[in-house]
Amino acid sequence: MFRGEVDGSGALRVRPRPGDPDPSALLRNIPSAVGHRARVLRPTVRRGWWQDGPGPTDRRGRDAFIEVGWDEVLDRLAGELRRVRDAHGPQGIYGGSYGWASAGRFHHAQSQLHRFLNTAVGGYVGSVGTYSGAAAETILPHVLGPSGPVSKATVTWEQIGAHTDTVLAFGGMAIKNSAVAAGGVSTHVERAAMAAAARRGTRFVLVGPLRSDLPPEADAQWAVVPPGSDTALMLGLLHTLVVEGLHDTAFLERYCVGWEALEEYLLGKADGTVRDAEWASGITGVPAGEVVALARRAATGRTLVTVAQSLQRAEFGEQPVWAGLALAAALGQVGLPGGGFCYGLGSIAYYGRRKVAVPVSPLPQGRNGVREFIPVARIADMLLHPGEEFDHDGRRLRYPHVRLAYWIGGNPFHHHQDLGRLRRALGRLDTFVVHEPAWTATAKHADVVLPSTMTIERDDIGATSLDPIMSAMHRLVDPPGAARDDFAIFTGLAERLGAGREFTEGRDVRAWLAHLYERTRAGLDRQGLPAPSFDEFWAAGEVELPLRADDGGLLAAFRADPDRTRLPTPSGRIEIGSATVAGFGYPDCPGHPAYFAPTDAPDERHPLWLVANQPATRLHSQLDYGAHSAAAKVAGREVVRIHPDDAAARGVADGEVVRLFNDRGACLAGARVTDDVMPGVVQLPTGAWFDPADPGADPAAQVPFCVHGNPNVLTRDVGSSALAQGCTGQHTAVQLERWDAALPPVTAHDPPAVEPREAGR
Ligand SMILES: Nc1nc2c(c(=O)[nH]1)N[C@H]1C(S)=C(S)[C@@H](COP(=O)(O)OP(=O)(O)OC[C@H]3O[C@@H](n4cnc5c(=O)[nH]c(N)nc54)[C@H](O)[C@@H]3O)O[C@H]1N2
Ligand SMILES: Nc1nc2c(c(=O)[nH]1)N[C@H]1C(S)=C(S)[C@@H](COP(=O)(O)OP(=O)(O)OC[C@H]3O[C@@H](n4cnc5c(=O)[nH]c(N)nc54)[C@H](O)[C@@H]3O)O[C@H]1N2
Ligand SMILES: [Mo]
């Protein structure tokens, strides 16, 4: 959350929200949006689509563009939506449109798109789960409870500050990550909370490959482990607890089911492999004595096990989440203040906070007439393999045959893996429509690009159920060029499809904001709290919402009496072994937590782990052209961090440009040599816009080479397991070498060339 105003010279000035103790540096990217060349200014179409009509093609991403008028493009697009619906049903349209979009609740891009497709077209093929956390979102409901309401909201920072002796932070809680939350963050509390806890005596243990995953204020002990190995460490800790009799058998009996299956696995009863501290040491590199000491420490006093989202955005990503829960259960502290298990704490600024006690309304999306869906990260599989079967969460499903994809508020060339494969998959579509404020690679691969506004150019409401401030997001500057709000674009299309009234319900933007606000106002009123009218709220700029008591919620009630308060799992208990999951029969996700060695792992040709994590200098790919993001780059490229030993072995010095590569692709990056990253691991965050060295080449005949540093040319496009089919973009294996050739220019933030309309081909 921020304040902004336009100064005398016409520049946008952005200030942190007053009172925020640790404002986010990402705010520095925002003023760059005003007048930047990367903005989309006018409706733009691919010449081949406009002239020759829809159909599969290898021209996406390399054809010429022409600019067209709003009326003609909306007429043409409404006609194409009608054609696809009449010929193939709404099942022919993919509207999953994954992505973050902007902070406001009304102009929330996916909600607008879904509402439009539901009210004006009859529905769309949707997606389930997120790139953020699909593996956890799918396993947790079987074993603890849904990740949003139950598994992430188990502790607060206040509880940790008051009660916790040890935090075992798998993947850490990097301060950069709690810079953001969808809907806005009024107060960045994490750094101060960790500092206060550490001062009182909380011991933070960072488990992971990167020192910077906990701030210096946490004064952490660093257990250095390579990517994909956490489950082995958790099992080694569990084994130690068992053989030393430190596990809480009373808790396991009363509150859990399925412990026996895990205990047999730990002891190697079925397969002869004993998962003890030695075994864990062999996989993780943590000395066996340290594993034993850590287990003993965890069994003394109040211990919290946190699992960052990153661990599960990986092959077998379900396992570290489930094993982390099993570890916390064996310690017997689930449901105690500041103890037990918390998935995602520190991964984003939602968690560790008390919930808002009044409703916050999203935009109603209407009813989707289509039942087919895909697990969100299986988009390229769907396009390349229509009609084929796949597994998901105990069901056998079939990929629908989609002809038109409609993307708004997301950037698949940011979020998806194996971008060479994604380019080929997008070639299968008849039509690819994108609304974008900026010329991302996704926009450059579209047939129809409609310029949309961003938050600073329109009125909206910022709110989440985990932040006490609801903010009136006033329009600060005018939209650039001919850009329109997504709502206005869909209103124009819905009218052409004869559903204008159904889509808008007769409300303009202001009326919608007042309508959405009303539920919150009524909630305040019901509690006898000051309940400003919409106009009062709008003029004041924000309203403070009441918070629920910090009483431990469902898990505390479950602990108090598990027969009265059951968990929303099949047994009503914590499922350390799950009959349901076992019954699915998936070799890569059995009936209890288990360690599997990653298959996309370093080998002789690609000896380094790549950690492709969240960027510290922006939100994903958004405002990559902004001042803060640009200032951190090296020679205009994204920064890869590498250990001094690995750099020396390759003759790479700090500040030099390097090439990362594997069989799927290659990219350039600027090297930072630092012992903040463990040997054998390099870290290149996501978010530098895909910038192919040869944009004119046929995507099918090309291994992509991104000159700007997008790690998703390297990552592998396979699901976490048959259970969740979640995104596995966090890890892959690469080789790295110094780049001695001439530096190709970075053109990612340039708009594409637009041809004069008349020129034929
Ligand atoms: N390798 C690897 N890949 C990853 C991850 C990883 O760890 N490693 N992490 C994954 C995760 S957790 C996530 S959440 C995804 C994020 O992936 P995305 O959410 O797709 O990334 P963003 O850059 O936030 O994309 C949002 C897009 O919406 C546009 N936009 C903003 N506001 C509006 C609006 O009002 N209207 C319209 N029409 N457009 C708007 C922005 O310009 C931007 O292009 O990436 C995933 N990809
Ligand atoms: N500044 C900023 N903050 C963000 C975002 C952003 O784009 N920018 N995106 C937000 C979003 S959408 C999400 S979903 C969250 C994601 O939250 P996370 O997924 O938790 O964030 P990451 O930065 O990808 O990963 C955190 C750390 O985990 C470590 N790690 C990676 N793999 C492993 C492993 O196998 N084992 C262990 N022990 N550690 C590992 C890495 O060193 C990495 O720095 O972040 C949110 N916060
Ligand atoms: Mo995410």
C-alpha cells in the first residue's frame, strides 16, 4: 500500500503508507510505469490473424503487428468468440488465465474475465490450483485441511514472539517475499517480529541453500542443504526422535492416524533402508551429529516447523509439506501457541497474521457452464495433447481441445516452465487474446493485444482478509494512449454478444465499488463499529477493519477436544498416513511422506543446481522495466548468484556476463559471486522478460536463448506428481560458463515493430 501524487513537473511521486515500519523497495518501480515505452498504447493485432483469419500457426511471436481501432477489434473479437462457441461450445475457450494481475478487488483481472466468459459466452475451461502452491494445496486437504483456511493460518507472529523456542524454517522466510500480498500490505511486520523473537531467545534455524532466506535480524543458525533434499532431513530428524524416544506417542495416538506406516518406513522395515541421521546426512550434507542435535533441540521447548512454498514448487513437492507436518505432529505441538506446523509462513505477507472479522467482497464471477478443467501448470500439455488422459488427485481426466485462449492479468512467459515448449504449444491455438498494460513476451505472442490500464490509472478498492486496512485506491494518473480498463473492454464485448446487462448489472465502476464496499460496511455496522458510508470511506482513503482474536482457531479447538472439533480430513485427525492417498496408487506420491531423489538433478553435463526463485526487485515480471528492477541488473541482465568456488572453477569474476544452459534452453545473466549461496547451487530469480536472441526463428526449430536472464527457458515442464500435477519451476540442473562473445542487446522492454496497415504481404 502506498500514497501517490503527481508533482508540478507531472511526475508521479510514490510514498510508503505512513506508519509502515519496513516499507517495500518494490514501490520504486511504480513511477516508471508512467509514459514508459513498454506500455501498450493501442489495440494491436497480428497481421496474419487479422488478414488470414484464426488457425494454428508457427507465426506467433514473430509475425508483424498492425494497429487497429477499438470498435473494429471488438467487433472482430466478438465474432471470433461466437464462432468458437458455436462450433465447439464454451469448452473450446481456455479462460484459466493464471496470474497475479493488480492489487485492486474490482479490477481484478481474472475475476473480470471469468465474469465476462460466464455471463456472455457460457463459460470456459478453467484451471485448479496455483503456480504458487499446487502441490501443497492438493496434499494438505487430505492430511490436515485446506491450505488457505487451515494449514497456513496456524500461528501468528505475536505467538512466535511470546512462545516459540525454536523455529525450524525449511526454505527460510526471506524478507523479500513478505514485501507483497495480493490486495495490499499496510504494515510490513516480519523483520521486526523476527528481531523481537530472536532477542527474547527464539532460535531460528534456516534450512536451505541460501543464507539470505532469513534476515540478519533473525540471527539464524544455517543448516546448509541442497534443493530437493529437505524431506530426507525431516525423515532423519523423525528417525532420531523415534529411536531416542523423544516423539510424543500420546499426541500421535489421540490426534493422528497412520503413524505406523511412517514409522515402519523410517525404520526400513519393508525395504531395509533405515532413514536415520546418517542416511539423511548422506543426502543433505548436514553432519549426522548435527541432525541428532537438531532433533534433540526440536524436542525441547516450543518448536515451530515452517515449510516455505518454494519446497513444494518442485518434483515430489507434496513430500516436504507432508513430512514437515509429520515432524511437527511427532513433536506433539500442533495446536499450541507458536508451535506445530505452518506452511508458507514468510513466503508472502498474508501469513502469521490475524484474520479480518468482517467480510471483504470479491467481484462475483457468475456460474461457469463448463466442467472441464486442468491443473493450472498443465497448460502446454493440454494444448499439445488434446483428448489425452492424465492423473489428478485420484481421478483420471482428459485434456479438452481448446481453440481460443484468453489471457488477462498473467504472464505465461513469466510463470510457465520450458518456454520453448510453451511457444510450440501456443502455436496450436486458433486465436490467442491478451489484455496487457505492457509489451510482455506473452503480448508479443498474441494474435489480439488489447491495451489495459493498471491500478494507478483507475479507481479501485484494495483489501484482503488478512490485512486490517481496506484502502481506497484513487486514480493517480490518466491511462496512456487508448488504454481501457478490462471492465470497459469486456463491457464492449458483452454488449456485442447481447449480454451487456448481464455483465454490468447496470453498474458503472463507481457503482460497483460502492456495491462491493457495502458488505464490509454492513459487517462493521453489525459489530457496532464505526461504519463510514462509501463516500466517507472514499474521501478518507482507508478504513480500519477489526481482527479476529488470536486464539489459535481450528487447531487449538481440535487440540482441546478432537472428538468435538474434527479436522476437515477423512478421519477428522491429522493424517500422517492417508488411506485415501494410498488408494490412488501413485508411485510418486504414496500413502505416507517419503523421500524420492529428484530426477531433474545435476549430472556431469549439467553439474549445478539452479534455484529459480522469486525476485527481490519486483513482483514476478511486473514492472521489470521499473527503476528498482533495472538498477539491480548487471549489464542489463538479471543477476545469477554463484559460490566463489564454482565461479573460480569456471573463470568467472563478479560482474561478468555468463551463459546458463541445459538441453531445454540457455540464457545470459550477470554473475554475482557470493558465499551467500552454497557450493553447487546457482540462483537466478524469475521475472526478467523473455528476450529471445533470434525472435524471427521458427519456435519449433529452436532451443530458446534468452539474452536477458529468464530462467524458465531452462526449467522442466512436468508436474510435481500424479497427485497435484503442480508447477516444478523452482529447481533444475544447468551448466554455466563465462560469455566472452559480443553482448547481444536486450530488447525485452521495447514494443514490437508495428507495420503500416496498408502494406500487404
Ligand atoms: N521457474 C519458476 N517459475 C515460476 C515460479 C518459480 O518459483 N520458479 N513461481 C511461480 C509463481 S509462485 C507465480 S505466482 C507465477 C507468477 O506469474 P504471473 O502472475 O503470471 O506473473 P506476473 O508478472 O505477476 O504477471 C501479471 C501480468 O498481469 C499484468 N497486469 C497487471 N495488472 C493488470 C490488469 O489490471 N489487467 C491486465 N489485463 N493485466 C494486468 C502485468 O502487466 C503482468 O504482465 O510465476 C510462477 N513461475
Ligand atoms: N519480492 C517478491 N516477493 C514475492 C514474490 C515476488 O515475485 N517478489 N512472489 C510472491 C509469490 S506469488 C509467492 S507464491 C511467494 C513464494 O514464496 P516462496 O516460494 O517461498 O519463495 P521463493 O523466493 O521462490 O523461495 C524461497 C527460498 O526457498 C529456497 N529454496 C528453494 N528450493 C529449496 C529447497 O528445495 N529446499 C530448501 N530448504 N530451500 C529451498 C530458495 O533459496 C529461496 O530463496 O513469494 C511471494 N513474494
Ligand atoms: Mo505465487
